[in-house]
Amino acid sequence: MSTMAARKTVVFLHPDLGIGGAERLVVDAAVGLQDEGYKVVIFTSHCDPTHCFDEARDGTLDVRVRGNTLVPPSLFGRFSILCAILRQLHLILQIARFTSELSTLDPSYFFVDQLSAGLPLLRLLRPKTPIFFYCHFPDLLLVQGRQRWWKRLYRVPFDKWEEWSMSFADAIAVNSKFTRGVVARTWPGLVGDGSGLKVVYPCIDVREKSAKGRDGGTPEIGDGKMWKDLKVILSINRFERKKDIGLAICAYAGLSKGKRQGVRLVIAGGYDNRVSENVTYHRELDALATSLGLQTGTAKTITTALAVPDTVEVLFLLSVPNALKEALLRSASLLVYTPSNEHFGIVPLEAMLAAVPVLAANNGGPTETVVEHTTGWLRDPARPEEWTEVMDKVLHGLKNADRKHMAEMGVARVKAQFAVDQMAKNLSKIFQEMDEQPRKKAESAMIGVGLGLVGSAAVALFFARWLLVVWSGKQC
């Protein structure tokens, strides 16, 4: 524990502390910094105890839900970015002005991620506190439906606000070299060629992912299988279309019926009933598998998962807790990671640490974590037949010696380069660098916050009026 760190407090601001890659990073960063001796407090607008990581609910971390009483997450399933910004501003004002929480904590640093809209307000209210912003990916590139003119027009102020507000960070980090290149191309006026951006890889706790327990030992191949008589091909991702989970189903269906005998494709991951895309995409995937002649089933708990008949070829597991995920990894012969141009991807690391080889897309973040023919394979997501070929090789053609070697190399790679303590040390170094540089001025923040609040209110009123007109028309 660092003596310097022991005197420092880090306040995290995160929009929704649910289950996902961004949330896993925040939790791991907070735990790592806490282990380094920092006092850590996470403020969030939403954290459901039934839909969050263990550390956020078991007392490991001090998580406080604020700024969730005035603005809903969305309006009729729309305007989520507007609501997210207003919720973040509400959160900041609540802890800084409506209560004395922030002054009592007297933070040494702010760690903000995912949403930069509140940075000018933070600078205005706490001008002497350094702000660190972690950019998972430019939000403006994540928005779907921009082909519609009204969607493009609606997004203009938010896209400009995202870039401008990030300029109030004292340091900006990204999750991979791939993301650094994307950010540099998206905001050259903000970050230039991107050389000044820090790359802080998401990491995992190597003590908690071992099949042998918390001692960090190398897992045994096939140890602790969930289904004794089945081989498992595993996909772990949120139920979102951009994750391209259908690729795993199509590749699995490409195996002959004989080679699928005794092999189950398990599709597990984040699923929230509040998110319409999660619900509809699960239905679409189930329909896709059925159309390919595959028998499907869905489970939500380890008990119901174990009770599924062996004849079910594609099993969907919704909202997978850590314990179940670790059991799945212990049971898997191969981890299939399907997203294209993924910003980073934490799941391949979790699989490698569990001694499971990884098959991933040959673009984006996985190219920085998966080593071809050493810890897994990288294949073209536009060619599912290549994915089928790897599945067939792992299931029926990989020698035990090669399998063991890949397992050992995967574990060694994660422990050497992607452990939580390494991420915490990198963050601590950035914090110290921020201490040594002058703070950015708050005068422009005052003007910007005022204009932003007025603009947000105007947008809110405009769309409220539009909704009223539409609703009135429906009533007629």
C-alpha cells in the first residue's frame, strides 16, 4: 500500500452500474485502487442489486446511488442520451450542492467514464480537483439510426457537447490502441494524432478466475464441468445486435449433425428486461437457431441450466452472475467472441485465465489480447465457415498436448499483462502526473454549463411538445 495513496480519495462517476464491459472495468479499477490504498467511492444513477457485479453489492465497494429521482433513464424508450446527461448533471448537483457529500469526501481525483457531459460542471464546482476521463469509445459512433435526418439533427448538440466537455479532463485514457486510433480520427481538434492519450487496458482479478479457487493456480482442463456428458462452445456477451451473436449460431450450425453430437453452444450474458433490445434480440437469436434446425432452450439460473435436457443444442442463459460465468468457463472447450471492431473485450481475458482458448474477430481490441495459434484464433467475422473450421478443430482435431500448451500460455499472458494490480498502478501513475500539471480554468466551464443547461432544457421542451402533439393525435 502506498503511503501517498493512503491519503487520497478517488470519486467515481458512472451512469448505470449494471453488468457489462464498462461496468466490469469500473469495478476492477475501483477495487485495484482500493487495494493500492486509495479511498474509493462510486456514485451512480442506477445500481440494481440483482443486476450488478458482486463487488458492487457485497460491501467490497462503497457504491452510492444519486441523481435518479427527477429524470427517468428514457422517455417512452427514446431520448436516452438527453436523459443520461440530465441524470448526470442532477447527480453532480445533488452531491455537490444539495448535500454535503462531496465536500465531506474532499476528493483528490475524479474518475469519470462513459459520459463526459458533466465534466464542465465538475470543473466549475471543484476547480482544484483533477479530472480523469476514461473513454471506452466515442458515443457519437455508437448511435444507430443516423441515416434519418431528424436523428442526425437531434444528435448534433450532443455530439458537439461530448467533444467539448472532454476538453475539461486533465487526462484522458482509452481502453486499447484500436480505440486510441478511432478517437484520434474522430476528434483531431481535441487530441491531435492521439499520441497524448493514455492506453489503460481493462484488467481482471487473477485471484478470482482460477478453476482451482482464489490461489491463482493454473486450472485443470475440463475441471468442474457443468454438464458431464457434453462439450461446450461458449459465447458471453450482452444481448445486443452489435455483438453479432448470430455468427456463433451460424458457425455452430455449420458443423455436421454428427459433429454436433454431444456438443452444446451456450450463449450467456447481460440481459435486462428494461432494455427492449435485449428482449427482442434474444427472440431473434432463438428464431435464427430454430430456422437452422437447432433445438433451443432458455434458462436464468444455474439450477434451471443444469436441468436442461442434453438434446438442447443452443442454450440461452440470461443475466449470468459471476459464479455461473466461472462455472461456464470451467466447462468450456472454446470461447467464441463474435463482436466486430470491439473496443477492447474483457471476456477473452477471462477465458484465457480460465485456460480456455479463444476464437475472436480479427479486428478491434481482441487483436491486442488474443495471440494467433498461441492463446486462440482470429478469424474474419464475414466468413462464418472459418469459425466453423476452428470449432471443428478444437472439438475433434486438437491434440491434448496442444490444448494444454494453449491453456498455459493464455493464463501466463493474462497474469503478466492484464492483472488488476497492473491497471491500478497505471492509474495511480496518471493521477500523480495530473497533480504535477496546472488545472484548467473554470471560466469557460461556467459559460458552457449555462449554455448547455439552456440547450438541454430547450431540447427537452421541444421533444416534450412533440410527444404531446403525437399523443394528442393518437387520442383523436
